[in-house]
Amino acid sequence: MRNFSKTSSLAWLGILFLFLLPAIWPIITPGYFPIHDDTQVARVAQMTQALLDGQFPVRWVKDLGYGFGYPIFNFYNPLPYYVGSLFHLVGFSALSATKIMFILPIFAGALGMFLLMKKYVDRVSALIGSLMFTYAPYHAVQIYVRGAVAEYWAIAILPFVIYFFLAKKPLGAGISLALLILAHNLTALMAVAIITILFIIQLATEKTRRKIFFTYLLAATLSLGLAAFFWLPALLEKHFTNVDSMIREEFNAVDHFVSPWQLWSSPWGFGGSSPDEHDGLSFIVGKTQLLLTLIGLLFFAKLKTKPRQFPLYLSALAVLVFSLFMLLPLSKVVWEKMTILDVLQFPWRFLSFINLTTAILSGFAVATLTPVIKKHLPGNITVSTLVLSSLILFVVFSSLRYFQPQFKFPTTDEELLGRTKVKFAVSKLSDEYMPESSKRPIFAVDLPDKRYAIDLAVDERATVILDKTQVLSLNTRLSQPKPIIINIHAFPGWVSQIDNQAVSLETYGPYKLQKIDLPPGDHQLTVRLENTLIRKISNIMSLVTLMALGLWGIHSRHKITNLPLLQYFH
């Protein structure tokens, strides 16, 4: 019986993944495609180089920031790029590793939604709910239009977060919530509302209130501890960058609300968001998702006989209403008063939660309709199977027109990772993590040729003996004192030594670089990125939490690796 159950589980898993192939086909076929955030391949390559250089956790990259380097992974969601770089490290090209980074959350999100829904409805309804989630049009926007890899990774993790909280499993909830923070901190910030709603509804509808409170408290502590190495420096060192000024000058959230009609029907496009309703990208929820959600509301009448389904259903309904409110102009006063929301930039980010909740409610709708179909249609099981299979095929194939890039083009790592491409073109797309008020190079010819600049006489020299992402070391021979410009952006943590003696670094010029006065004679100069006090504390917090997690596992004789995937299908 156990072997049959495992075979059945694998079969359902295979069916689910088979239906995902159309969504990823443009990714796995040769070539690449244009996206708004066309930085992904370069970021994977830069993360890989930093890891090879011995930097962990990775905070600084060498070539972005116009060749001056900058601390992107001190602030920007590192999880997807760690995963992408692992594939690059084992031999995949940077482009192939990036494609894998795109594909994994599609499978993970579908799996998470299936596991979540299967706990409350039959497998067919769970499968349809999972496909409704995967094939939501906004997910196609994130993948094939915006290229919002980190945001989509976070969305893929959300079903797991909900699953573990509802199951009152603090270990799983804490780990999944930590992964959510590392995947996309903005989505994690938005998810606070979801988790709060879930917590309130669980307290109101379940009797094990002490266990619920313990689950949420322990999960929050665990997640914040595990992800401390990232979120704490990201929060406390952000003022050293241009992020805040960029948000103030370039984005005003109240200019990017979505009109109700845009949720039902808006033209598909590959442009950007505009302050009016003539946006270049679509905000449709999906007509099938919306219609099944309305049918799913009929399920409310059946909840009295199925109290186990209360928390998920009511939470989905509450989060749906909340998310609709937050992306519509009705919430303008909230966005104006709560300045913490400025970092979200676009109210339409809440479409992610609308996709999540409409998929859940659609699954409940199918679960409600299935007995009716079986009872009233002739042929009973055969006809009902045909109807449900047709619905599955309709969900998949009616959405394929969205899961297509604007166009594809042949390319290679050499083209995508060329000097000018990375240091100039890619850097221009994401330069908000450069030092505050630093100047941007206007032309590619302004890029630095090497990581230092010094005016040497004929009998003088400066020889590089070590050049890694986080360290630069030179042997110098000078006939007189001279300044040397280090073509690395000034940022807390950079220190310098001459012959192993600490010397001060001076911030230099409009590009906010670093300058050192070198003495005459033969010397060794080393410039190195070290952890600030904040980073040291945050690293220790994560390490201590990880050790405590290991001790907890040993004490309880319950290793995380003993949670086989198939048990969730039984």
C-alpha cells in the first residue's frame, strides 16, 4: 500500500510538472529575450566571481557600479543569485545558470501551491489551483516582461510559508519565512500583512491558541535570526547609498495605482508603468481566475460543515480584499500617510497576493463544483473527468499567449558579459547602490581601465600582486610621496594598509572613490573590504541561530532532511 501511495504521489507530481513545460518553453529553448531588469546574467556572473574570490556572505561585486564596484548584495535579495551561481560554479554557462534561476521558482511555486491546496481539497482541485497560480498573467509579466526574478522567487515561497503556519510547524514556517526575506525583502515586508491576517484568523477560528501563538513567535524569531546577515545591514546601512534619493526623485507610489477595469482587461505590452492608465504593461488578474474566484465565494456556505478549511479560505478572502484595496486609488491616503510603503514604489506589486488568493479560491471553487458535476452530468465519472481535464487544458493553453517574450535573440556569455556591457550598459540599469550623491559616468570611455590610478615616473612602478572582488594588493616603488587613486567606490568597511600598518582612506572626487598617500620607497599597499560592526553582529546572529537550529534538531532527533517530499502528498 505504501509503494502504491508513493507511485501515485510521483504520478501527480509528474502531471503537475508536465503542465508547467509550456510556461518555461521560451526559457529552455536556445537564445535569450529582452526584459526590463536586464541585469540577471551579469549578477549571476558577479556573484560567482565573488564566491570564487572567497567572499561569503557576498556583499560586494567587482565590476558593476560602472567598474567601481558596489555592495549590491548587501542590500539586494541574494537568494536567487546564490542558487544561480551554484549552477555556474559547477560548469553551466552564466546564461544557462540564469535560465535555471528563472525556471526553479516556477516549479517551486506550483509545487508549494499544490501541497497547500491538497491539504484542504481533493488532488484535482489542488492541481487546478496550482495551475491557476502558475499561469496567472502577472506571473508572465514578472518573468517575460519585467524579469523580476527576486520577486518571483518570493512569490514561489509564499505558499510554503502559509502551509507551515497553518500546519502550526514553527520550524518549516521559520525557514520558509527566512528564505522569503532573502529572496525579496519588499515582498517579505508586504507579507507581514498576510501573516498578520493569517494569525488573527487562526486565533479566531481554532482552539489551539497557545500553539498558534508559539508557532508564530518561534517562526518569526527563527526567520529573523537566520536572515539577519542580510536584512540587518540592508536596513541600517542603506543611508550610505542612493536608494532613498532615487525613490524620492524617481518614484511616487500614488502615481501608479491600478484602475478596476485594468484588473479585468488591459492591453498586453512590454513597456513600463506610467502615472496614468496608459501603462505599457498589463495588470490583468485573469478572467478564468476571477470567474472561479466568484464561484469560490459560494464555498463559504459549506464552511460550517468543514471547519478545518476555515483558516485558509477566510485568510485568502481577507488578503484578497486587502490587496485589492492597496492597489486601487481608494488606498491613496494610506500610501501618503505610511511613508514606510515608499520603498514598494508600485502599488500594483500587490497583484502577487491577488494571484495567490484567487488561485486558492479557485481551488475551493473547483472542489465545490466537482460533486455537482459528477452528480448531474450523464456518464458520471467519465464526463466529469472530461470536464475537469478540459478546464485544466483551458487554463494552460489560454495563458500561453502571455508566457512569451517580446522576441528572442541568439547570444553568448561573451556578448552578455563583455566589459562595456557589464560595466556600463548593465550598471546604468541598477546603480542605486552606489555611494550617496556619487556621479555616474556619462560615456563608456569614462570607465576605469584598472582598479587604481597613479602618475608614475620612468623609474617608478606599481605592480598588482592580488586582485580579488574584496581585496586589491600592490607592490609600489616610488621616488617621492604620491597619491594613488583606488578606483573602488568608498563604502563603510573598506580599509587600507601599507606594509601591514593601517593607513587612512580618503573619499576622493565626484565618483566617490578612495585615495591614499603613498610614501617613497618600496612598499606593499593592500585595500580590503572588511565587515563593519553591524555586519559582524548580523553574521553572528545568523550563525548562532543556525547552530541553535542544529542543536534543536539533534535534541529532538528530528533532522530536517528526514522530511521526505512525498509525505506531503499522502
